[in-house]
Amino acid sequence: MKPPESLAQTEKSTEGKLPVASPESVRRYVVTLLRRNRGIFFALVGLNAVAAAASIVGPQVLGSIVEKIGQGADNAYVNKVALIFLVALLVQTVFTRWARIRGAVLGESILADLREDFLTRVVALPPGVVERAGTGDLVTRTTTDVDRLSWAVRLAVPEIAIALVTATLVFAALIFTAPILALSWLFAVPVIGVVTRWYFKRAPYAYRHEMSSYAAVNSGIAETVDAGRTVEAYRLGDARVRRTDNAIKRWISWERYTLYLRTIFFPSIEISYVLPLAAVLGLGGWLYIDGQVSLAQVTAAVLYTQMLIEPVDIILMWYDELQVGQASMARLIGVHDVPDPVTDGTHEPQSSDLHVNDVRYGYREGRDVLHGVSMDIEPGDRVAIVGPSGAGKSTLGRLLAGLHAPRTGTIDMGGVTLATMPTEKVRRHVALVTQEHHVFIGTLRDNLLLARPDSSDTQLWEALGSVDAAEWAQTLPQGLLTELGTGRHKLTSAQAQQLALARLVLADPHTLVLDEATSLLDPRAARHLEQSLAAVLEGRTVIAIAHRLMTAHDAKRVVVVEDGKITESGSHDELVTAGGAYAALWRSWRDED
Amino acid sequence: MLLDNLPHSDPGDPVLTTPGRFLLWIGRQQKKLLALGVIWGVVWMVGQALIPGALGAGIQAISDEDEAKALRWAGVVLVLGVVQAGAGLVRHRYAVANWVTAGTRVQQLLIRRATHLGADLPKQVATGEVVAASANDVERIGNALDILPRMVGAIIAFFVVAAILIASNATLGLIVLVGVPLLSLAVAPLVRPLERREREQRIHLGLTQELAADTVAGLRVLRGIGGEDLFLARFQAESKKVQAAAVRTAHIRALLDAMQVFLPGLFVVIVTWLGARLALQGELTVGQLVAFYGYTAFLVLPLRTVTEAAHKFTAARVAAARVITVMTLERMFDEGSEATAPPPTSTAGEITDPQTGLVVAPGQLTAIVTNDPDASEVLIDRLGRYRESNVSLDGTLVEDLPLLTVRERVLVQDKDPMILSGAAEDLFDIPRTGRIAVADALASASALDVVDALPDGLATDLPERGRSLSGGQRQRLALARSLVADPEVLILDEPTSAVDAHTEARIGLGLRDARSGRTTVVFTTSPLLLEHVDVVAFLKDGRIQATGQHRQLLRENADYRRTVTRGEDE
């Protein structure tokens, strides 16, 4: 059976996607984790070893009873060995419990570290990377992969660890009891070896796809919920249902393929377990009759061989889950492989002037969006960037905010190249507010404080006031303490946009890039907001990417971007007098008055 | 072949009264698969159960120094092993089939409910809640169906072994038969506290995941303006709570695990001890003693399977409860039904709203101008019947019309319309009249250049929310989508707010053209758009203050002038 068509082939490009860690990095990471917890780890191995050692007493006891019965043992002897057996069991019980608890403590601490490390890294990702990769993939990693890894760490890892210890000890006991009978495992090892190789050569690829196709089903459902209103308005319900059903179909085809792999793997393995068992019995019988081994040895060897099956089986079966966990882990620690741009925090911009020098930039190789843009922005400037949709205005805005580094050319702020400054430093100087807004789960206060954690409530209210938001904020059920975000109090999109601007006021950088930042407000409110903002932002540089001509009219300088180039630049009056494209547009708008 | 019939053509109509009943219902839907799973589970378990007997007989033969017999029993062990392996495989295949069949059913139920709830769903539950239901809970429900056949096999194998034991020695046999269920019961008191702690753990886990997902979703904001530490600290605090809760759970689970070692182990000790004494008295052969040891050791497996099953059923019940929560959400208002609805008197698309005094003439392009965004949002929701509404459509109250009919006749395009992920051309895969071709709609919405800029044109995959596009590009694609739908009444909320002036003027013309003969209401204050509409209604203080031509209103109404010129005259 061939694997189903890979979904990866239909993915057009991996450019901009977040990296997945290589198996070596995963291994290195695991080793680091274990090293960090070396003490508990060895204690765990010890505890499990004691438990396993206690478990191998049983076959010895039975072997000797079987042997001694023929040789006239009495009840006292039977009582004595039974007592030994009982003590061994008690030891096994106590140590099992102890080992499991210590194991869980270690596992949970590793899991907590992992998910916290992950999010710590994620919130420090270069903004340009987030911008390109989108947040969807990150959300999946945050939820699904963390969940799967937890499963592996909580169950697969301890099971395998215990099984490894047990198998080692039982096999050692077998060799110790009857080395010659231990040779029976030679029947099993080659079969296990070949089948395991065959299986695990195909399995990771297949399970990865099974997993991603399963994730696709869920993300489809999530998107449907998220876009509930759109789905309802356009009567997309049936289409969404069909889409989910198709996603399920793709997932099932992978599910079927992995089932095929197990159809080969499982019976081969199980048969290979019986081979040594039958061999020990056959060979043991022959050797006993030949006088080379005792009945106690044969009995114990048979029981040990049977005892070995379980741990070996556990290792092979949970190996699956371990691989699933490993794949999730690769995706989680993959974010650590995102290269941080080489930055240099030593230079502090001497002023807030911006120099853009022959900047070219594109999101895809060989497809530049900006074709040689140069401009100078003085401190306190009010610049409006206008131009048709898709001309590269937003891209220019992102570059000015230091989100992306130009492909060629430079953007300097106060004598320091923007691209070499760390994000945390850049944003103290320049901030970008786009049309896309996010209201975080948390109180209104939390939603504002993120911009300036040490603000007082008075400052928060002032910020809200400066974006015309104080009025509605006062009517919220619990004022600043009102819980916002998904599933809590819902803000209108206009309110959310005001919230975003209030954050900006609190953050108070000297340069602001506003990309359609007021587009969700109605125009009159937008203009009022822009004017009250302007009062607060006195002396700050404001670069507004504008699609409304009034914004341009209010600006000190208008820059017209067309097709990735600056075609006109000057004050509103200058451009109108010059009679270029801007003037034409302005007239078509004004003439209707 | 297995799994060939998935996804289900119809996931059915579930029983949602209690989690237990819901799980039973799921099971009933796949009776045949479960039955086959049970049969093979029994063959597999019993095959396994018989091996100790064969081993005992082998040891006996060796002890009797009967080489031929010993070899024969070695052969029997081999055959039993092979049978067990084959049955084990078939059993596994049915287990997977049962898991997947139940899982897909739940997923299909969830998506159907989600699409039914539509606009109301995000208002009632967080997306994370539904994602958790569709991802984690589906797995847990699947696990319950996966283990059910194995559990039945375990119970039957137990009785087979018991019968063999009683046949060899009545006393020992009875001890095993009575003892093992008692041991299973001994574990039961631990299950409930474990269940409770697991529930606590899941609540913390859910909150942690929600916070993490929310932080990641707002990452652009955090990276752009700061506050990472604030949110990270909050997440870490929650994460520590999960850790503590998980360790608390682990304490009980460790006790359960230890009991699973101790109780059956104790049994093996007792049986070995009694068996050895019986053997000394000559009432039991050496071979039987070895077999007894093997049987009692084997009984660990059914015992463990039963407790594992108890565990998984518990988890499945918690999961089922969450699924039921989503499945029993209702629409926030009565949907009405086809039967009670009066037949449409006409389908001209005339709208009247007594509350604001708005009257929209059929077949016209009407603009509504207001400076109060909240008022426009409310009016739009009332016109589109997304809230309580006394708006009439062609003389019938929209509240009296079935919701489906309203959705079919009236399309509301939101201020921030959602572009769903998938190929760009899939955007137009919506219920439509066919009157407007996609290419024409794209031209009318000035969106041809948006498509041209996509690497593979309409075949290009767009990410969720159309993130790879600019706001203006998204708006134009969304407008084209609405034009393709070609509803009787189209309501557009600021459809060109992110579009540059030049394009906006073109869209004004295109819109007029594409919507000729149909009722269109556009909420806007852009003069470039207002210039092209048939009539403008000016909404202020909750009432329509004036109606007329754009230029006429500009001349005659100072309030209106201020609104559309954005206070330029102030």
C-alpha cells in the first residue's frame, strides 16, 4: 500500500513558515533537559530498578518450588519462599508508587518548562517572522502540540523508561539463570530487527501526515466558529460542513495507511515473541532430559521469557507515541531555531529623524514591492502616505516601523540603522498601528497596561480620553476591570481600534506609523479622533498611511506612492498646484462639493 | 475495506440528555463494528489465556522426562502464539475503526452544530472551547470505544481461565474466581477522587491553553508595542497551577498503579503458596502449579484492562459533557419555521423600519449616512435580523420570516468581513443566483488587480483571515463575493473604508452597475461613493433626519455636510 498523496505537495511554498526542529536538535534538547534534572532522573532509574528487581523474584520462587517438590520439600519450606515472594511484592509495590510520583513530578516540571520556554520564545520572535508566518501555525503549536507532548511525557516516557529498566533486569536474570536458554531470543531478535526497521522507516512520515491532516480538520472547525457571522451571512454552513467532511476524508486516508503499516508490524512482532518461548520450552526439555539444566532453571527461564514479552512490547508500542511526542516537540522547539536578526543595542538614536535611502523590498524572492524608495522625515513631521491599493504603502509602513529589514538600501533613525536595532528598542522610538487589532483576554486595564505597565489609572483614563474612548469605557459594567476578549465583554471593532490607539498613546514613542488605524471608525469620529490624537501627539512624528483624502489634507506633507515608487512629495497645497495625480484625485473629490 | 465509509454521510441525531446516554448513542451507531471488535477481542484474549496451560503441560512433560510430549507442547505454544497474533491484529484494526468512526461522528456533529449556530456561536463560547471539544474530547470519546471490545474480551477470558482452574482444582479455582473481581472492586474507591482531580486539572489546562492561544493570536500587538512580560507572567502563573494540579492527580494515579501491581501480585503469591502446598499433598501436579502461576499472572491483564477501561470511560464522560455543552447551545432568538411563515407577498426588496423611519425603495441603491457608529451597527443588525427587529421586508416583519429566508433574501456584509482560508476561488463557492459572473463581480469591485497580484491567481491559497492581503484588497474581494451572491437585498457596512480614493470612485460606479434592479443599502460617508447612489438617508439621533440626493443634502443640511466632509468646515 502506498501512502496517500502528501498534503505537503499541495502547499505552495514553505517560505515564511516557521521552522520545525531537526531530530538532532530534538535529541540535544532532550539531553539538556535530562542533564538539567540529572539528580531526579537517576533517582527515578534507581527506584524503577528496585521495583523491577523485586518483580523477578517470582519466577525464581516458583522454579525452586517446582524443583524441590520432587525432592521432598515440606510445608515449612513452601511457607518460607512464599513469604520471600510476599516481601518482594511489597517492595515492588512501594517502589512502584514512589517511582510513579517522582516520575510525574519530573515530567510535569519538564512539561511546564517546555510550554513556558515555548511561549517565552514565541513572544520574543522577530516581528517580521510573525508577520510572515501568521499566527495560525503558532496557535496550533501552542494548543495541539503542547497537548500531544503532554500525553507523551505523562504516559509514553515513563512507560518506556520503566519497560527499559525491567527488560534489562529480566534479561539479566534470564542469562544468570540459564545462559544457554537465553540464546532462544536469537530466534526473535532478527525478526524484531527487520520488521522494526521497515516499520519505523515509514511510520514517522505517515504519522506526521496523519497528525497534520487531523489538525486540518480541527483548524477548519475553529475557523468556522471564528467566522460564525460570515458563515451565516453567506450561507456557507453547508460548504463548511462539506469542507470539514473532505478534511476528514483526507485524514482517514492517512489513518488507513498507518493502519496498514501496523497490520504488517504487529503480527510479525507478536509471532517473534512466541518463537523464543517455544524454543525455551523445547530446548529446555531436551537439555533437562540430557541432564544439563535443572527443572528449576527451565521453569524460571520459561517464566522470564514470558515476562520479557511485556516490557519489550511496551517499548515498541509506546515508541509510536514517543514519536508523536517527538514530532510535536520538534514543532515546539522549532521556534527556537528562528534566527534572531543580528542586532546591536549599543547605539542609541541621536534624534528621531528618519532617512530612507533607495530601499527595495519584496515578500517573495524576485518580486519586489518597493522599487527604490528614498525619503527624509524630520522630527515632528506629519506625513501622509497616499496611493492606490497595493502600491506598497503598507509595506513601506512596516519597514519604517522596523518590522522588516530592506532587501537593499537603508533606513536610519537618528544615525542608527533601524534594522540593526533590537525590536524592544525600536518600539520605544517607533510604533505601528494597523487596521488589525486584538483585544486580549483580560481586563480593560490589562489591555492598556501592556503598553506601559507602570501606568496609573488616571493615566489610563487620560489615554482613553485622548482617543475619544473614555465615554464608552465609563459605561462598561466594571469600568477598567471589565473582562474583555473572546467569550467575555465584546467591544465593537471601532472600540477595539480606539483601544489600540490608546495603547499607542500610553507607549508614547516619538514616531508613529498609522496604517489605516482609524478605518473602522466612521469618518467623522475618525477625524475627531485624529484631531484629539494630534493634540496629544504634539511634537511626535506621525506617518499616516491614508486612504482618505482628508487625512492627507491635514498632514504637513503628502507622499504619493504608486507602484512601489514615490511619485510625488510635498505639502497638500504644493501638490494641488503641481497638478499631478494627487491633484487630479483631490479635484475629483472636491469638485463634488 | 475498513474505514471506507467515512466520513459519515449523515452523523445522525444524537441523544444529548446525559454524557452517559450520549456515549451509548455513539456506541449504538456503530453496533456492527463494536460487535466484530468484541468477537476478535475475545479470540485474542482467550488465545493468550490458554498459553500458561500449554506451558504448564510442557513443564510437566519435561518433569516426566517425556521428550516427544515436551516438543508437542512447545508446538502448541507456538500455534497459540500465532493465533493470538493474528486475532490481535484483527482486533486492533477494529479498535482503530471504532475509534475513528466515533471520532469523525463527533467532529461532524460539532461542525454541523457550529454552522447552525453561525453568528451566535462566537458570542456564546470562546473559539478555544470548540477547538478543545473538536480536538481533545473527540480523542477521549474515541478512546472509550476503542477499549470497550478489549474490556469485553478481558471479562470473557477471565471466565474461561476460571473454568479451567475450577476443572483442575475446585478450591483454587473458586479462590481465583471470587478473588479477582474483589480486587477490581478494591481499586474502585480511587476512581472517583482521580476523576475529580482530573477535572480540576483540565479546567486549569483549558485556561492555560486559552491564555497561550490568545497571547499568540495577539502577538503582533505585543511585539509592536510591548507587554510580552505581562502576558508571559500571567501564562506562567497559570502554567504553574496546571503543574501543581497534574502532580496532585499523579499522586492518586501512582496509588492506583501501585495497587495494580500489589493486588494481582498478592493473588499470585497466594495461589503459588496454596498451589505449592496442594502439590506437596499430591493434589496438584507440577505442571498444573506452573499453569496456575501463569494464569494468575495472566489475570493481571484483564484486571488492568478493566481498570483502564474504567479510567477511559470516566475521561470520555467528561469529554462527552463538554461536547454536549456545545451541541446544546441554542440560537439566541427563535428561528421561526417554514410552516408558520406567511408566503412572501412580493419579492421586490422594499425595507421599512418604523424605529428610525427608514424606508428603502425596492431596486434602488440607497446610502445611509450617520456619524454614530454604534447606531449604524445596531441598525445593520436589525436590518439583517441579527438581533430583535421590527424591520419589515416587503410588508412582512423580518421577525415573522424564517431566519433562513431572511438570510437568503438579505445579505449583510460586515465592516470587517472575514476571508476564510483556502483557494481564492473558493470565496465564490457560495449560494448564488448565477446572474453575476465572478469575473464581472471582480471588475465591479475593482478587484481584478488583487487577483492579478496573487501568485497563482484565483487558485492561490489564502491564509486564515486573508492575512496575506492588505485591508483594501480584502475589502474588495469581500465585496466581489457579496456581488456574486447577488441577494435581493444587499447591506454593505463601510465597504470601501480601507480603499484609496481613486479606487473608491471606480467601485461606486461598479456597484451601481452590478446591483441594478436590486435593493442595495450602503452605510458610508464617502463622497466618492455617495455621488453614485440613487438616494441618501441621513441618520442622526436614532432617526432618519433627511432623505434626498447627495448634492441636494450637501446644500440643504448643515449637519449632513459636516458629517460627509468630516468636520472640515469646523
